[in-house]
Amino acid sequence: MLRPILFAALFLAQTALAVAAPCSGPDPAIVNVRVQRVATVGYLNDYHLVGTVRNVGNADQSGDTLQSVDIFMNGARLDTRSIPPLRAGQSYTFTYLSQRARSAGIGTTTLAFRLDMHHTPAGQDCSTANDSYRLTF
């Protein structure tokens, strides 16, 4: 009886280590998007958004990597921001201007940001779990 329990414990420990192992290749990730400032222009509020994409992997991306962040509202793509290839640990900041009526309530707008790998040599994004970000303002 003890042998199957030990085998199961060893299997689970190995599985947990495999899942927790860091990415050994490049891993671009959208790590943050925030409202930097709000300006009122007539009947509109201009929301100046700032986002950060960082290569959280352990290797540089290939120089011919083509990638961008697509910006969506309610499933419709609003815009795209190009992101250059990133070295391991390097960050790139992008901006986006979102306009809303001054009368719109706080917390009524949600934008989705998704990393889009256009031309990617094999292994240039070893985890897609961190390729999106949602911001409600």
C-alpha cells in the first residue's frame, strides 16, 4: 500500500516542478496597462493609457520577430501597437488614447490587450498565458 502512495507523491512532485519551471526561451508578456492621466476636452474625457510589454523569458527574441499588441473593446479590434523584438528582461512601453463621454460612469469601459505574434521564428514565445491584459476604467 505504501509503494503506490510514494509513486503518486513522486509523480505529483515532478509534475509540479515541470509546471513551475521558468521559461528557457523568449517570453514576451503584457505585464501592465494603466490610465496615466485623464484630460477633459469638451464633452469628452481623453484617457491616456500606458502599457508595458516585457520579455520575461531567459533568452532574447530573434531580430526578425514581428509582434504587436491588439486593443479590443467588446470583441472589436480598435487599434494595434507594434512591439520591437525584446532582449531577455527588456521592456517596451506603448501608449493608447481612449475617448469616452464625460458622463460615462467610472468602471464602465473595459479594454482587452492581446499580444499578436505576426512573424515568429519557432520558440519566440514560450508561454502564451501572459499574452493578454484587461483594463477597466
